Amino acid sequence: MNFLATVLAETEELAPLLMPPLAFAGIAVAVFTLLGFVTWSYRDVANRHANKASKGQDSHGAGH
């Protein structure tokens, strides 16, 4: 009985973390939000330069 109580009472000591687990989650959310903003900021970039694209298609496009 004494051995069983000792085994049940022993707990494995975990390695300490640098930050609380929620801080790691907060950093991940911040990084993904920043990457999402960068991706969102590049929307319609091709449409901003439509006149340059049409010039390039005039010399290369329809004959091929």
C-alpha cells in the first residue's frame, strides 16, 4: 500500500516554459494577422498597372 501511494503521489516535473501558453498563442495570432495584412495589401496590384500590361500584349500577344 505504501508503494502504491508513493507512485500515485509522484508527479513528473515539467520543463519550465519561457512564457505562459497563452502568450505563445497571442504571438501566433499577431504573426498571422500581420501576414494576412501584408497579403491583403497586395490585392489588385495587377489592375493598377493595366496600361503597362496592354502595351506588352500589343507586341507579344495575338500573333502567337
